[in-house]
Amino acid sequence: MADTIRKTASVCPVCLERLPAEIVRRGENYYIEKTCPAHGHFSAVVWRGMNPSFEDWCAGIEPGGLAPDCPNACGLCKNHLRKTCCALVEVTARCNLACPVCFASAGCGDAKEPSVSELYRQFRALVRNGNTFVQLSGGEPTVRDDLPEIVAAAKRAGCENIQLNSNGLRLGADPAFTRALKDAGLSFVFMQFDGTDDTIYEKLRGRPLLEAKKAAISVCGDNLLGVTLVPTVVPRVNDGDIGNIVRFGLDNSPAVRGIHFQPVSYFGRYPAPPSDSDRITLPEVLRAIEAQTGGKIKLSDFVPSACDHPRCGFHGDFVVLPGGMLIRLTSKSGKSACCSDGNAHLKNRNFVSRRWKRTGPAPEARPDDDFTNLDTFLKRVRSHGFTITAMAFQDAYTLDLERLRSCSLHVFKDGRTLPFCVNYLTACTGGL
């Protein structure tokens, strides 16, 4: 017996035509369901379990007001509820890995890459529209030898925060290149990091990479480039390593500034629809963090994303004290920081920048440090702040236009600003 919880809209995974959809509950699990007249019925799990419950997590969010032509004519229309928090710019389609879980379908070596001057014009267009937080992505951006010039162009254009989305391989192997990125104005690194055991990398990335990841963190640390670890969480591959990833991140603070979990999504061509057992949902990641850290970090330490729709992610803010002690700083307000009116989205960008950017060497902790003293504590927050966040990207099976309407992570492409999950949306046959 299924209970309908919400009505929304989605797309057919085969033809990508817009369809009416429902969120339904069966027992303690929630599914998005839709029926295409040409291709039949589709169902995919989107929430497992009642801790936290779907209803409590989404409290205060009312459905409705969906744009009639979304996502077919998508962009940031008048019905879109969020301003851009981070604008992603692809600088290459090439990559030095061939990962089966890559949303970017990278590796197209024949694709024409934008020149530095072309990218500068993109950065200027973004800045004129008030978007000063950019992520350089691909493909793998570090395959471009002129990446420091691209970073410098973004800085010259007025981008205040420049983030590199990278697998980290070249960052660790080529310290001079990493230093050049820092000198050019790179702010911080979003680094693929799927686990603490090479068997995980062999399954997800095709070869052992753990030592290369550690080398990248070390070199970035030497250059005061903050690193956020980005694990793609895949059931039966690394969902049992979540606690180890958290411990690794904390042990490597302040070089590591946080962890950004990404439950696996399914883009591109697949021989059969992914089963529900192939998916892990946000509440499962939250419960795994608590269970696998022995309760050191609790589910109650987290709140829904304040930047996107609550079902898109979660956020926890902490400070790491000497000896591995962790203090929660997470605000419980739940107020959206990227709403369509006002300048609250700018506060969110500044918050992210403060947490992920390193402004100088971390002072050595002394035995007589008194963290009950406000000045001492705030210095520690600046040097050893640590965030744990997540983003559940949507594929053609799970796309919910209610969520899409609240997206603040956007891709700037061909002069258009697109919600992230629209830009990378593919049919199950691999077509756009």
C-alpha cells in the first residue's frame, strides 16, 4: 500500500519528456514514481528510513509553482527560487582517468577547449551578473598546462573565490604546478576522494589511487590550499568506509577543510535501469556518519541544506580542537541563504569561503591554550574549521522539479546559466 506524500513533476528516463510525478511512501521508504505513455512506469527510491523522517526534514517547504516548460527550456527563469551560489565553468572535456561513475562523461580528447581569452570573457560575464564564486571543472582541469593562466584570468575578471574540481593526481605529482595555481589565485580544491582503501579506487576509478590522493593533500597543505574531500558514495563499495573517511579528514585538519559526500547518481548509458539497491539516500549517509564514528558525530549535528532544497543535501559545521575533540558550530536556523530576493546568498558564499579557504599557517596548539577564551576559540575556528556536507544529484530516474527549482549550483555554458542537474541530465540510452 502506497501513500501519496507530494505531487511534483519529473521526466521519462527514456525520452526525457516531462511527466507528472508523485512522491509516495511505502512503509518507511519514499519513492518518486511516474508513468510515460510511451515507455511505461518508473519508480526510484529517494529516501530510506524515518530517522530523520522525510516530513520533518522538509518541514516548511510547500510544493507547487512548477514552471510549465521546465526542464525543457531550462535556465534561471522567474520561477527559479535561488540565485547562484557557485557557478561551474568547464575548462576541458579531457581527463587522465576513465571513471564509470563520472557525471561529466569526460575523456573526449577531440573536443575543442576554450582558450584562456574565451574563458576570461565567461568569467567577466559571470562577475557582471554578480557571480564571483566559480568552480573550474571538466573533465579533469589539471590536464591543461595553462590552468594557472586560467586561474589568473578568473582572478583578473573579478572572481573572489576560485575552486578547482580535481581528482588531485597532478597536484601531488607536480608540486611546481600546484604552487603556480596558488600563486595565480586559486582559493581551494574540491578533490575526489572515495575512501581509505585502494580496493575502493580499483572498483570506482580503475586503479589504486590512495597514495596519489595523500600526496595531493600534502602538496596542497604545503601551499596553504584548503582541500575538501569529495567521496562518491556507492552501495556495497564504500558505504562502509564513511566513518574512516571522516576520521581521515579530521586527522588531516587543517589541510583538509571538510568532506562533501555525493550519493551516486546514474548518468549516461546503462544496460538496465539502476535498482533501488544501487542507490543510497541522504538519511542513510547521515545515519552511517553517526554509526561509523561511534556517535562522535551525531545525526543531530546536521541540518538540511540552507542553499538548495532540503532534500538536495545536508550541512554540518565544526571546529577541530587538539586531541581530535570536535565541537559543533552548526546553525539550527534552517534559513535559506540563496533566496531569490536580497543578498543573503552573498553571506553563504562568504561563509563557504571562510570555512574552505586557508589564510595562513595554522598556529601550533599549546598546552596552555584556553579555548573557553573567545579570541583563542575564534582563532581556532578560523584555522581548524571543518564542514561535513552532502549533495544528492538527480538523474533521469530521480529528477524532481520541485527540488530543481531550488538549485543554487549552476553551470555557465554558452552564455546560459543552467541548474547543475539539468546540464548533466541524460536519458538512460546516454542521449541528452
